[in-house]
Amino acid sequence: QYYQEEANAAEVRIEVQPGSYVPQFRKLPTPPLVCVPGPPVDLSHDKIITLLPAGAGQSASWLWVRRIAYVLIPVMILARVLFYIHTDDPVEGFWGPVLSSRTPILLCVGNIGAHQTVEDQKPTGQPMTLLDFHELPSETVHVADAATLSRVARFMAAKGKAVQIVAQSEATYTDLQNGPAVLIGLMNNDWTVRLVQKLRFTVERLSGEVVLIRDHENPSRTDWAMDYSMPYLDVTKDYALVLRVKDPKTEQMVVAIAGISVFGTTAAGEFLTNANDIKKIQAVAPPGWEHKNLELVLSTDVIRGKPGRASIIATSFW
């Protein structure tokens, strides 16, 4: 519109083609030479007649070029930023809010003990021996959970992120307030239980040794459950919760990898560190899911104590 006005003719035009954010600087053809009548010229002496294009020397044109550039440059920068924010990479889509932090990622792994520190479990009236320390429930982590911890730590290292590892019974609110966290384990991780209490999918311990993932939009459903009293080689199915939410109490991004048993935790850990598996989230997620809180229910088949690949069976995005 600016260039349509005759008074704004310029030797250089700035154009942005449809579908592109990159400006093009196009130099217009040189206008025909114009001779301006003047007094007679004595050609007997060495004199030079300089013929200039019409409109040459109009500094106002370049002033407008600079003004337009001042407008375009911020637009170009913003477009570049938006390009990097929006990505079709599902791994970056899920982990981006965690990996963008400049602080180390806290890896909080579940253990057998309740939310008690070593000091809470000291024998009274006598010093704690090394054997006592080794046998403390708070110091006992299941091998499968330790393997998931290792898998997530390797994943973070591959992304260039430092990690800090802590057992759930030793973690504090201060730890969780310092930056993003990954919680490993469900019933053996009090921080995970606290986080899911007010979400759509929560965890409950029913009568006996039955643990259930409850869907509060369909509370009568009871098949996402595990009975801890059954022989472990007879287990054929396990379930897990996967969360990525901003914790309202710590104001930090938290990811939870939480199976009802270690089989589900193992499958969920493999799911979240495998690009092909994370694509399954992208397939069922709404637009803009990369910037939303999410909660997934996963299921995995178990054959003689070995979990298979996880599948998404329920989702919640908000």
C-alpha cells in the first residue's frame, strides 16, 4: 500500500512473499535518464555533464526503507521464536516444558519406606549399625524402579540435562520448588500420591491388597486394578499413570511415571523415553497439547514377570 503512492517511489522495495517470513529486497530498474535544460555548455573545455536518474538524491525514500525495516525485524524475530516453540517432534512436545528449565531435573524415586527419613527410623537408645542402615525400608528401592530411574537419567543426559537423584522419603518441598521433577513410582512414592489426589485419575487402596486407578468421570469402573496378594507369575496385566502437570503448590513442572506395580512403572518409563511410543500421545491429543497439563492411563501385558509395550487407554488434557 505504501509503494502504491507515487510520492513514495523508491529504488529498493521490501517484499514479503505469502507463506514466508523472510523479506526480499528488490532493486527496481533504473529509470530513464532525463536531461534538464540549462545554460549553454562550453564543450571546448574538459567539463563533465552528470546525468542523474529522476528522483535521485531523495533521502526520504531511504528513510522510509529504514522505518519499514524497523517494523519487519521484530516481526521476523517473533516468527522465528514461534517456529521453535511449535514443533512436530512429539518427544520435544512432551518433555519440552521440563527440558527448558535451566536447573537440574530432580529424579525422585519411590522406596519401600513410608515418608520417613533415616533420622525418623533410628533405633532408640542405641546407635544405628551399618546393617540397620542397609535394612531400612527408606533405603530400599525395587530393582525395576532403579532400572526406570537409570533409563530416565540416561534420557536426560542425552538431552544435555543434569539430574539430581533423591529417594521419595528424603525429598522435601524445597527440593521440588527448585525446578522440574520426575516422580518414579505410585504407591511407593508419597509425592505422586499427593499430586494425583485432585486429578481425574487417582489411586485408591481397596479392601485387602487391591490397588485401583479410579476414573472420577466413570467412578463405577473397577477393572484398572491389581491384587497384590496374587502370585506374581500369574499377573497378566498392569496399569500406570503418566502425568505432566504444573504442581500448584510448588509452581514447577512435574512428570510422574507411576505404575500400580513395578511392571507398570517399567512400561511407563520405556513409553516416555521412546520416540515411537510418545507419538501415541500426539495421535490422541488435542491441538496445543504441548502446552497443556495431561494425565494418561496406560496398560501393559505382563508375561511371567516381564511387562510388554504400554498402550494408552484413557486421557485427560486441560
